[in-house]
Amino acid sequence: MVDPKMRSVEKRVEVSYSWEEVASSPAFRRLIEGKKRFLVPAVVFFLLYYFLLPSFAGWAKSLMAVKVSGAINFGYVFALSQFVMVWGLAWLYVRKANHFDRMAEEVAQEVKGGGE
């Protein structure tokens, strides 16, 4: 059951600027370009790394069977490395997102300053 005290309250905020004004702001364009420069390569890297595992499992069985230590083969190591890769990307994204948040604040300040 939902606690009635925990309900979210919708706030309506009157703004004196248009979204076209925000979109044409140089700070907003820098923010969007910065996000693209990070996110596109990060997503491409993730997808390539992620799909290497099933690709290797199907087409490079001899590579996946190479013994690394005892009963542990390259396939297991590569599969576990996926977790390391995802955590690494998450850590990197958090660092970049903090920078993007500061850039978003700059956009808000620029638009507010320009609208007054």
C-alpha cells in the first residue's frame, strides 16, 4: 500500500523562455555535442564487446576453449570480463554525467540570464 504522505506533487512552473530559445543556445548545443561525443562511442564499444561473446562462442570455439588456468578457459574469462566492462562504463558514465549536469546548469543560467 502506498503511503499517502509519499505521493508526488506535480509542480507547475511558469517559464518566460521558449524551447526554441533553449535549443538555439550555444551552451545547449555544447551540451548536446558533448553528450554525443561520449555516448556514441560508448554505446558502439559496449555493443561490439557484448556481441563478441556469442560471436566467439559460435565462430571461434577453439579460442574460447583455450585453457587459462586449470578448468578455466578463455570463454569463462571473457564472459566474466563483460561484468568488468559494464561496471567500468557505468563508472565512466557517472563521471561524465556529473560534467553534463554542470553544463545543463550553464544552459539554464544562460537562458534565464538572456530572458530577463
